[in-house]
Amino acid sequence: MQFHEVRFPVALSFGSIGGPERRTDVVTLASGFEERNTPWAHSRRRYDAGIGLRSMDDIDALIAFFEARRGQMFGFRWKDWSDFRSCKPSGAVAATDQVIGEGDGTLQVFQLVKRYASGEAVYLRPVIKPVAGSVLVAVDGEEVPVEVDVETGLVTLEATPAVGALVTAGFEFDVPVRFDTDRIHTSAATFQAGEVPDVPVIEVRV
């Protein structure tokens, strides 16, 4: 995967629009009933990095980032301001936020995940790009030292959890994305300000 471990400037991504999308195949039968199926196990997020009237320095930063990624060629990290923590947006990250596994007496490596629940329905989203220095892990509620791979979201515990021990984690994370276009349009509104109305960004599988 052609991916640069660098984050899109957060000052430019703040205020962007976007979110998850799903792919659902819907077939309407002659009886009027529907059959629905999806080829995707996980949702895919889209964003618009277009910025309104901003300083020419901001426009320059966006163009530099775009050119360094060679347009669609290289992926990068994106901060989704509406969903970037293991807890509620108004909360503080804690080591007990998310259940990531259960000890079996041998397993030491666990994948970070975030749980989305409504009623009895639950979706577990793999977290592949945690933010360095943000990951906290606990075993049965007690924080433990871990080694974190910020490129895969895998955490390795120094000590093997006992059988049945609950392994939990708290973290901040980015979304792996790429530009969904090979060109951007800029305009100079004044000598000191300009705008880039449309810069589509799409999540990539890594």
C-alpha cells in the first residue's frame, strides 16, 4: 500500500463535511418484498477537504500537501473531527473505553477496535491508524504497559493476560485516506485570501 504516515493539516480539515457510507444491494421482488445484501463488511468514509475563504498561506499549505501526495497516488492520515476518540466526543480517553479482547493464556497481541451500538445491533470497526502517544490499555481495569504499532493498530502487551481477563483500550485515531481527484481548483478572492471549493477525500483499505 502506497501510504504516507502524515496527517492532513488539522487546521484545514476542521469544518470539513463527510462521514461513513455503506454499499447495499437492494432487490425488489414481484411480491413487493425486498432482499438486501452488502458486499462490504466495513463502511467507507468520504470527506470534502474543500475550504472556503482562507488566507493565501492556507491555500499554499493545501497545494503543498496535495503535490507531496502526488494527487491520488499516496494515502495519508485524516482527522475526522466528529469521530476521532474511543470515547464520546465530549469525554476524555480512558483505558477502559473499548473492549479489544479477552485473555486466553497465550495471546499477547490485540487489534484496536471501536464499538458502535444501537439497540441489539453492534458494529466493530477496526482502528488501523491510532495516534501516537494516545493509546492506553488495561487488563481487568488496571492499566498495563504495551507496545503500539501506530501503522496497523496492533498493541502488544508485555505480560500475557490470564484466561478470561478483559482487555480494554482507549485511544485517539485517524482515518487512512487519499485524495479522490488528481486536480484541485483554487481562486484568489483578494491579494491576501483565496478559496478551494472542492477537494474530495476517500477512505482507503490498508
